Amino acid sequence: MIDASRSWPAELVLVRHGQSTGNLADAHARSTRAEVVDVAERDADVPLSPLGARQARAVGHWLASAEGAPAPPEVVLCSPYARAHDTALAVVEAARGAGHDVPEPRTDERLRERDLGWWDGLTGAGVRARFPEEAARRQRIGKFYYRPPGGESWCDVALRVRSVLSSLREEHPGRRVLLVSHQAVIMNFRLVLEGLDEARLLQLDAEAPLANCSVTAYRREGAAMALGLAGDTTAVQDVRLTDDDVDDEPRAR
């Protein structure tokens, strides 16, 4: 926990976007040791997969009705990237269908995915094959501080997160806030809110990477924000693949 004032939101719920077609393509590229991820869209336009859309709706139903789940939000903010925005829309629609008055999501570019710069569309194997000197520099500097050419380091993302938290304290004190974003962004919320250091953050990222539509939640306790859920997948544990999902799996180049 970190020191806080009464200006903090009453509750802060962080949801990673549902499974995207980019997640499927990335997994396929890694499994086949391809250098390039086969995605036609720019990163900002990568859509949810059919499974991802169902995951998003499941989160909305869970927030609306499940015992022990965070309460439905009073404020919904999301990354402008399609997979996050569509996740937020599905969460809101499902919660409204259960009778809750949940507002429309508003996009905030500070919640966007980490910019990979030159590495956009490449796997680790692709980076090592095409830019060996940069791959060696990343190995030396480490994941947390390394900034790919034209992109962002995790530290750069942390600066965005600190700015978002400052805005939340100013604009939404005492309210229940839902943020829909991306793995690196949510992990950096943990860095800031829990006062983690580089080693602990990277340990958490390696040991417990955030699943699609996982929920991380904080509640204000006195003058501090306390972690209640970390990468919780209760909402989507019963959402399964269908034949249509398998048919939609992209091919590697």
C-alpha cells in the first residue's frame, strides 16, 4: 500500500482487455518460432476474438451480480485501442443488462498499450535475428529500463500511470472507477500503487502474467489504497473456446 488521502477513488478496478486476434497471432508466431506476428491491422485497431468478446461480457455479468466481486463502477475509462475499448463497451452493456446504471466508457490515451517502436509486429526471435545489437543492449539494460527505438520503456508507461492516478484523485474522489487497459499498463499501476521496485515488479510479471479479462482491484482503506484482487480470473473461468474460435486462429506468415 502507498500513502493516500481522502481524494483517492473509493475503489479502483483494473481489467485487462479480452483475448484479441493479436494475442492469437502472437502465440502462433512464438509456437512456430516465426520472426513476424501475422496481424494485418495496426496495433491500435486489433479487434477482440470471439472468445475475447465473450470474456468481456462475462466480466460485466460478474461485476453486476457475483458475490464478492467489486461493485459496478460509477466511472469507466479505457484505452482507445479497439480491443480495450470494445472490452469496456461489452462490460458496460452486460452490467446494464443486469439492471445497473453504468456510464458509457470514456477513452484516455494514457491507458494505451506500450509503444514497441521498431519492434512492433516482431517476436523476440525476429528482434534477435534482425537487430542483434539492440537485442544485446536490451539484455544488458533489462526489461524495465530498456526503450526500443521509437518506443517506450516500462518506466515511460509508469509516468503515464502516475498522470492517470493524479487525474483520478482530482476528478473522481470517493467514486468507484473501472479502467480497461493492457498488461504492461496494469502492471505499472501495481508498481505505483504498491510501491514495488524493479525486481519485484518483474518477478510478478514473470510468475503471474495477467490473463485476458483478469481483474486487479484496489479499495481505499483509511488513507491508503489496498490491493484486494490481483489478476483474478473468476469472472472468465467458465468461458471456453468454441469451434468458431479455433477456426479464427490466424496463420503465421
